[in-house]
Amino acid sequence: MEMIDARFHLSESKNSEVAFEWFMLGLKCQYTVVLPYMEQFLLTVGRRKFVLPLYEQILKTQDNGLDMASDMFYRASSGYHSVTRKSVTGLLLDYRR
């Protein structure tokens, strides 16, 4: 992951499709370098297509996933479409149960 990122700078990609796939892979591989880039992505991109799967993956793969996801959502949710907000809220509430 590190070599690929160094060569292609995928963590810094401005293409949402590329960035999303890279962040998903980074989370699955525990490549923590992606976390601040992914956080910035979640603060600026509000499409449910990208947002919901990333939150799901954070919850699955990160030791402190619920805290991390909740914190990111708290800061980013005002920029999300109402449907996206409702979906992520539901995900976080279901995960708490």
C-alpha cells in the first residue's frame, strides 16, 4: 500500500471514485495513512454512494470505529444530503445496539 501510494499519490486523489476505492482498500488493509485524507473526503463529499460504505468500513475495521465514525459524522453531517444523514445516523444507532 505504501509503495503504491508513494508512486501514484492515491491518498491525495481529487477523483472521488478513485479516492473512495483507495480509502476502502486502505481501511481493509489497516493502512492508517489514509485516515486523515478519508476524513477530509468525508467532510467535503456528501454523496451517500461514497459516504455510507466508508462509515460501514470504519465500523468494521477500526478498533475505535464507533468513536471515529461518530466524531467524523458529527463534524461532517451538516454538509450531507438529508437521505445520507438519515442513513448514517441509522447505521451508527444500529451499531450501538
